[in-house]
Amino acid sequence: MIKILQVRNIDSFVESRRQKTSEKDRKTVQSILNDVRKNGDSAVKKYERRFNGKKTSQLRVNAKEIKEAQSKISREEVTALQAMSTRLRNSSPKIQIRGSSKFVPIPSVGCYIPGGQARYPSSVVMSVIPAKIAGVKRIVVVSPPTRDGKIDPLTIVAAKMCGATEIYKVGGGQAIGALAYGTKSIPKVDKIVGPGGKFVSIAKSLVSDQTAIDMIAGPTELGIIADASSNPELVALDLISQAEHSKDTMCFVITQSKTVAKQIQKSIEKVIPDTERSSIIKESISTNGFIAVCKNQNEIIELANKFAPEHMELMVKNAKTLSKKITGAGLVLIGKNTPSAVSDYLLGTNHILPTNGFGRTRGGLSVLDFLKLQTVVESKKSALRNISKSLKAITDAEDLPNHYKAVKRRLD
């Protein structure tokens, strides 16, 4: 089931376990993007038919479909979405800036909402609410339709409730291509955000040379640091809860104790057979999961920070002290009562997080991802005179004399 591995060299261990993009997958996605760029809607519909098995005549969700979706949603579901939205709004950073710069909202964004093996109205909240708070005028939601050619009703309701201006029934690389290049039905956007499977992640990377993206937020990742104080069953349940997303998720444990590793391994093997979505969980954990045994705490910290998973749970003694040393993860969850399962919904944190090691350089999606820092400056002739001597020295050093001449003429 899940492998127990002794860590000997941290760098090589991380490199061997990191999920890599195959050249075959990259070429496949590039061909989809090229087709969408050239043929627009017809290419998008072709790939929807190929991957989802349903012919799509109209890509945009219309008013009738929105009304139909609203009729299928329970009051409890709406209340839960509202609670999630409120908590996320209340925890969003309050932005203040002084001087000659200001934040302005990005004009348009595309929010990718995964579908496929599960439905994710929660990802609508996590992407659309920060865009709305930032003041983005055009907020586009795209999500893959099911076999009947429709988007999950709760996803549609969440999109309208949170403030999306357009909703489209399209997923995968073709959705990213449509958002990046524009088609007759789907005008291009300025930035693409949101999580997705490997084809979506590859597509976002490939279009990022001309359309901004938030991050690589691919198949989900969960790391757990455990010790003798950890409850093996809780560790197992947390791994399973994340592994049920898809077969390509990565869930792992880091510990110093082989005894703890074996206890967790046994708990996983005991729980999985009677668990819903067990086929997905089994493949995810057996293919990508592992329990890493380190020599000491310093090695645990180094491995955690170099692996930099999307989520990192600290289910150990003195978890709060240890959290100060964990800097690589997209989200750090402290203690036995802070599982990643609840952070995905109602802790007020955003569940759109960096994967594949990018947690080392950025955190989760926030209002800042939908804002541009706009700097405005004005100079007077007296200011130019005061800096002209230094300017000449620098422009001479860089052998760019016309920079100085442009200023000197104003002073003559």
C-alpha cells in the first residue's frame, strides 16, 4: 500500500519523489492550445466532445440554466457557501499603501473550476470572492461539464452568488486556451487563476508567456509531520481525505520513528477497504504516497521545506514552535485539530495553493493576485537639475548617452 522509505540524501529524495511533466503530455497540451488558438470555438467544442463525450452547441451558461440550477440547490448548501464566503472575506488582507503608488484591479480574470471526478463549488468561492473584493469588473468562470453536457448546479449557483459575470461549460487545456487566446464565444482574459489537473497546469504554464497566471496549482499535495504523540488513525484519515481528490494526488508523512511509520501504514491499510472512493484513494496512495523516515528533527525540517507541499500538517508535540521553522509549504496547519480537510472549506484560508514546490516562493491565492501595483510619478525641472550629475555618471557608466541628453536638453 503506502511505502516506508528511509531518507539518506534529502536533495535526491525530493527529486525522485517530485511529480514531473512528461514530454508526451506537454506536446499533447501544446497541440490543443495551438488548435484552440487557430480554430477557436470549433476546436473547444471538439475537445469537449472528445474528453467529455458530449456534443456542446452553446458554451456559455444561459439564464435558463442558471434558474434551473438554483431550483436544485438546498437551503443548507446555500447557507454553507455563504458561511465559506463570509469567512474568506473576513480573513482577506487589508491593503494599505503610501507614496506615489496605488493598487488597481486587473480588468478581467478567468477562474478555472475543476470538475471530472468531483465537484468543486468551494473553488468558486476561493477564486471569485478575492477577485470581487479587489474590484475586478469581468470575472469569468469556466468548468468542465458532466456527461449530460451541464455544469454541476451548485457550481453555477456559487458562481452567481459570488459575483461571476460569465460562466462557460468548458474544461481542460481547451478552457485555458480559450481564456488565454479568446474565441468567438469566450473573449480572452488578462489573467487565469485556479487549480486543475495536470493538463490544466501544463496549459497554464504554456500560455503564461502572454497571459498572466496565478501559480501552478496542480494535483493536490498533503504532507504530515508525525511523532510518537500522533494518533495514527487521524493521520491515516487525513491522508485519505486528501487522496480522494484524484489518482494523481500526493500524500505523505515525515517522521523520525520507524515504529510510528509502521503504525500509520497499518492504519491506512485498515481504513481504506471500507472507505468511499476507495479505488481513487488506493491508486493515489500506492502510486504517489510514502512515509519518509528521517534521522533527526533538523532533517525533517529540511525535507519539509525542500519538498514544499501544498498543505503541511504538524501533528506533533510543540507544533506551534515547529511551525516557525516550516517556511516552504503553501499552508501550514498546526496541531491535531487543524486537518487540511477543514482548511479546504471553512477556516477562512484559501484552498487554492501552490503545488510542485512553488510553496517556497509564494502562498495561497488572495486579493493581491487580482491587483496591479500602479506607480505614478511627476518630476520638476529643479529636481532634474539636482540629480543630473549623478544621472550623467550612471548613463556614462552604462554607455547609454542618449538617456542623459534627453534630460540635459530640458535643463539648457
